Amino acid sequence: MRDTEPGQPQQVRDLEGISQHNDITVLISTAVIPLHVLEDFILVSPSFPDAETRKFYQKLCHYPPHVLRMTYRYFQEDLLQIMENLNLPSLLHELSSRNIPDLQKYLSLEHDRKTLARNLLQEIFCRGAEAVITLWVSLHVLRKDHGSPVLGAVLEELGHRGEDLPGEILLDEEGHNLPPQLREIQNHHKKHLYEKTEKLIENKPPRCNQEEESFPFCTRYVTLILVSTHHFRERSENELIATGARHEEYVKEKHHELQRIAPNKMFRWCHRSRLVPHMVLVSGVPGVGKSTLMQKIVYDWVKGDLYQRFSFVFFFKFRELNQWDKVSLETLILHHYPYLWQQLENILQDPEKLLFIFDGLDESNQTMDFTSRHLCSDPKQPERCGHIVVSLVRKSLLTGCSVLMTSRPTRLASMDCRDFQRMVEISGFFTEERKIYFENFFRDPELAEKAFTYVRQNDTLYTFCYLPSYCWIICTVLSRSFQTTSSDQQVSLLPRTVTQLFAIFVANILSNHSLEKSGAQKLLQSMGWMAEHGVMNHTIIFDGRDLESFHVDNKSKLLSSFLMESEEPVSYSFLHLTVQEFFSAFVHYADYSPEKLQESLEKAKSYPDGRGEMFLRFLCGLSDATTRSLLTGYLDTRAAQASRDVITWLKNFIPGGGEEEERLEAGEEERLEESENKKQLLRTFFYLFETRNKVLVQESLQSHRTLDLSYVPLSALDCTVLSFIMECCSHIEGLHLSRCSIDPEGLERLAPGLHNVRDLSLSHNNLPDTSCVPLASVIRNNPDLKILVLSGNRLAGPDLSVLLEALSGLCRLEKLYLGYNNLPDTSCVPLASVIRNNPDLKILALSGNRLPGPDLSVLLEALSGLRRLEELHLADNNLPDTSCVPLASVIRNNPDLKILDLSGNRLSGPDLSVLLEALSGLRRLEMLHLRDNGFSEEEKEEIEKLQKRKPNMRIYY
């Protein structure tokens, strides 16, 4: 603190005393302290770890109380997400050190972070402006060690735009002042859009009443999760499978890294582009809710709840723009909104007050080149629709306007999208939103709970529930199934696989129509061939010419149960992409042609983009007679032969088995080939899983004795499928799953299938100690387990004792790898028990742990009792030199020792000679690691002498 000059106010001298308490926030409540005095104090205060935080604090102090209140409310959803994932003790410490007392009560709520975050944020708001600033400063301090994209983005936005935010918030709430004539036409426009968006229209359910159902948004809409991301640009696999398979893992492992974007903040400050975006791109797989989200945005704008900064919103669907060859922007607007004709020129005079929404880029039949230099600038000039859209995005047409566009990831993967200043992906539903959807769908709470519980226990169905459209199909099927299945009836109508789900869905619809079966079968065949053509050619939108080409009767009442019809121009699409994929497979059983089937099988497996993946799964699923019987009466008389053809193809599709060949020096091409073979094997497991044919599984994998999927990421669903495979194949003895990113939930799903395996590798999966319980269950139920590889995980913790106790009862282990698990010295005693009870151990790896301590001698004594050790790994354990004598005893008792790794310890000392003498007696030792032990020059000379006496032994020191 600088010396206080005689002329300085008393407040500065007061500050010196306060600074001894490392407290700043109390100053804010002292209104008598002038700001310039406060700033002088800030510059030298020890409360701030860096100058950047001091500068951030200064900026906040300039904000009036009403600005702090408004911005705090504005960031509420962001703060909730941040605080749910932040290190709680660190946050409470920062807040307490800055004079916000009585916060320890929140530690008891750590198990319920949502409630904790809400309560803490509310308390801080009630405490006033000084507490709000304290929270912001605390978060700023924690941003580096406990930060996330959300935290960084929020702090940046607050720092860059804090003073401007209230004005923008008010503008979004109240809108612009418009002249009376524009206000009148705006009201007309909003009324028109309200009528088009007030209801959420659902597809026709498979009930006797085939009418469409509509619901108010407030009773049916469930909030979608939007995140800022670019990962869709790397996606080449089947979109639904790729996203569904990793969705749970994505949520659990990356939740703190996701920057959630609320729908009302897509046009807020963008952390990535460092500006307020005008061009926003929303990506999402089919059925995830892109169109529904756009409808909701328009609906909320009409009601005055969203984006009132835009005086006019224009909503277009790309599939409706396909009818136009050339058209001007003005003509396009007036075609959809003819009542604007008198004021349109005035409306277009203020582009910054306009929002254009374009839904479904993937449904456009026009090329979109966002790098094109040929742009238009005149809204009256006729151009191709694609050209108009590109010109709006590139800001040559109506400069200053905003554009919101949606598309499937596949269309975007090959496009240059850099002109979009924000890219958002719809992740669909997390667990909480899925449950809400079920509660909204079923009016009976008990039925909702029953349905959700059933799906939650079925990994295959639950995985796809991240999609609202899948939720609708599943709920629709279950509502019918639960109504027709009493407690004493067979539950044959309850689906177990995705194929069964869609077979029941289609069967329910067919059972409620009045068309003769022969007529229905003919329609299903023609519709199926059109569906298959679409799947193989990436076509999801069909027109009248397509229906005519495939002889689809567009007058049939049944058609509207599976196809949605759009006007202007008339086009058709299946209720969902997966419905189309199901029909593309079903047609081969409804209209069997061996030539067409073989051709389609070859095509589907050849596509690198995964477009044929669901087709193949459904084709294999329908090979099961029980599943196929759901559609009896609509099948070809030769459907059984189609099933045999598919099974034959499937057997031949599986990569060869046999013993693994080690490829120590494999080239890049060989590694890629091996990786692709593993992925193909996993895909095959899904096909077999859909068949539910255990005999087929056994026959198909009879040559496999070991399954190696190492380095292939495995989701929880993958683990479910793999468990099914292992349960069917008792002859498979080895399962290698190293570096597969398996999480505890995946391990739990995998565990039931591991009761026969003798060689199990789960190394380097970063499994936490909660994994010890399912691992212990695997060990107890598998007395024949001989090799267990668990290195490179995080098993140290409260449940480690459960695992070690199970290992102690195994008694037949030959190889045990527990290296680099951070095991503490307290594990030495139970590890000693494991060693004593498994006298046939040949390989023991305990490197990279924390074993030195009072009980280390117990462990070393147990090691001395072994007689068959061939490899012992104790590197990086910080073993003291007093370990040399008991280690010498271990060496003498195990004359067959071939590899010994003692690197990274502290073995330098007087007892080293005892260890070296014992080593000199080993005849079969091939490799000895003694690096990083702090040896003196004299000790190194002794080791060198040992090397000369043992020329066949490689010593590293």
C-alpha cells in the first residue's frame, strides 16, 4: 500500500486496515467511498491473483446496480450449468474468502448439484450487488483451473458487453418503436404466424382413429439441448447410429465441456467468433427436433417472448423452395405472406430488424456454395433460390439482416460454413428431458412411469430416446402394448430390439386399417422399393414422379399413415428416416427377389458413409421368425428363403477368427486395415444382436477364440451387444478391450457376459473405483479366469477393497496387471492376500502405484512365497533401498524369472549389493530395468560387472 499523503481522505487509510483481511467485496457496500479511491485500492489489493482479474473487477464496479441485476438474470441458465460442474469446495472457498459467510451448508447438497446451484444463485442475488460482483470475481479466479467453454464465454461476454446488455435485453423484450402502419402490418403478420405455429402436430398414431393429433406447445413441447460444436463436420457414419451410440458417453464424459446454448441466446455474443452473430447454423440428425425448434422460435416470437429485436420474421422450408427455378426475394416473401405487399419495401429498408429462417438445407435440391463470388444484392432481381440464400448469408443482400438455418450433418460435412458465425448442434434429450417427454405423452402418471422404466431397462431402445421422434414411436408402441397386455398374457408385443419396435409400430397401423391385406401388401411393396431406392441414393424427399415410378398409390388412405405430404409443391417423406430404412429392409421379405436382395446387400456394405447400416440391421432383425411373425399376412410366401439368404450373407460377412497375430512393426496401412476389421466385427455383432439367434451367433463365431476390439471406442450400448455375444459364445476365452473408453455403466452392462472368459483385458479405460464392484462380480462368477489386465485405470478408492477381496478368492490367476492405478500403501495387505491365494502367478504388474508404507513388507513377503514368477513389474513405486533384501528373496525363490522392472524407485544404498548378488544367480533373466534409481558411480560399476557376467541379459540403468 502506498503511503497516505496528508491531503488524502480518511477512506484510503481505512482501506489499509481492511486489506489485512484479504477482503474487497465489503467495500462495494460502503457507498461513501468514491469510485476513484476504490480503484486506487484495487490496483494494489492482494485479493486478486492476476491483473486480468483486477481489471475485470474494476469493470464490474462501474456497472450500476440495475445493470448487475439484469445481467445476472440474463446469465442464470449459464450460471446453473457452470455451477453444476464446478469444483464446489473451491467455489465456496473463494466466496468465503471474499466475505460471503455461512456457505458451508451447501456442502451437504453436493449430491444434488441442480438444487445446490439454484439455491446458491438465489441467495447471492438476494444479498445484493456486492455479492453478485463477488460471485463473478470468484468465477473469474477459478476460470483457469476449473473452467469450461461456458464459463469462458460468459465472462468474456460480461466483460466485453456488460454495459450494453441491458439495452439489448430490453430490445429483445420490447422490440423497436415502429410507425403505426408498420405496427399494424406486424400485428397481422404475427396473427398469421400464430395460427400456423400454435399447435404441435404429431404424426398419425397407430390407433383406430387415424386423425392427426395436435397439442399446444406448452403441454407437449420438451426443451431440446443445444450445444456449440463443430464435430458434425467429421461425421461420415450413419448419423443416428453414430450419435445414438455415443450420446450417453458424450453427455457424461463431456458435459462440463459442452457450451449449452439456450434458444433465446443463439444471437448472443459468440465466444468462438468474438462477436454478436447474425448468421447461425443449427445442425441435427433426422428426427432430433430441428423443425420443431424452428416452429417454437417463431411461436415464441409471435407471443412476444423471444427476439423482439426482430420486427419481422420470415420462415421458409427448403423443400417448399424446390418448386422455384428463378424468383426474387420480394416475390418469395409475398408468395408466403401476400398481405405484406403494401409495406414490404418499407420493411426491407431496415434489414437489421429482419430474421430469415430457412429449415432443412439437406432437403434442398439446389447447390449451395457459400464461397461463391457471384452474389446478388437486389431483392427485386430474380435469382435461383440457392443463390438468394447464399447472398443473404454472405451479407451482399439485405446487409445487416440475420439468418437462422437448419440442416442434417451429412449435408454440412462437405460444405464451407465459415460465414456462419455460430454453429449449434441439437443434442436432443438428456435423461431428464426423456422422462418429461414420457410424462407428457402418457396422461396416466403410472403408465408413464411404467413405460419409461421399461425403456430405461432396455439399452437398445433407451439409447435412441435422445431423439424426440424415437420417443414418439416408442411411446406410441408401448401405449398400445400396455393396453393389450395383461399380467397373465405373454409380453410378445413389448419390443426388445429396434427391429421389433418398428415391426410392432407398422403392425399396429396395419391392424387398424380397412384395406384388404392383398391391397395393403401391394402398397407396402411399392412403398418399400421407393424407400430402398431412397436409402441407397441419399434421398428422403419424394415427389409425384417418384410415387408414379414405383407404382405407389397416392390415393390410398394407408399411405398417409407412413408418409407425410407437404404442399407447395407437393412432396412426400416418411414419418422418420428410420421408418424409411425399416421399409427398405422389409420389402425384401414382402416382395422377395434373390437377385435384388444380393445386390442390395453388396451395395449397403460398400457405402463408407454408413447409409446402409440401419438397413442391414433391420434386414438381419427380420430374419428372426418371431419378429417377422408380427407382420404375418403381409409377407412374401418365400420370406423364409429371404431369411436364409440374409443369414448366409451374415456368416460370410464376419471377419475371420483364429489366433491373433502380433504385429509389432505393422505399417500405417496395416493398422488402418486392422482397425477397420475391428469396427466391421462390432457392426456384425449388432446385426447378430438384432437376429436374437443364439445358434447363429455361435456358428458365426465358432472360429474365434479371442475377440480383440482394443482401440475401438465402446459405448454402453456397444457393451450391451458385446455382452449378448459373449453369453452366446462360451467357447470364446479371450476378450481384449484396452483403450476402448469404456465407462462404469458400460462395464456394468458388459459384466453378465464375462462368466466364461479366461483372458480379460480392460487396461487404459480410465475406469474409476466404482468399477471395482462390477469387476468383483465378474471375478466371483468366473472361477476359470487366468489373465486379468486392469492397468492404466483409476481403481484406487473406497471400492478397491471389494475388488481385491474377490481376487483373493479366485485362486487360479496366472497373470495379473494392476499397474498405474495409483494404488495406495494400504492396499499392500489385501494385495498380499491375492498373491498368497494365487500361487500359480507367472506375471504380476504393480508399476506406477504408491505402495511404500508400513505394510510394504507384507506385500514383499507374500511375493517371496511365489515360485513360478516369470515377470515382475514394480517400476515407479518409489520403493526404498530397504526393499532390496526382500526383493532378493523374491528373486531367489523364482528361478524362472525372465523380466524384472524396478525402474523409478530409490534402490540406491548399502543393500543394493544383496539384490545384485541374487540377480547374478538367475539363469533365465532376459531383461532387467533399473533406470532412475539414483545410483552412484560405484553402484553403476557393480551393475556393469553384472552385465558382463550375464551377456545374454539386457540391463537398462
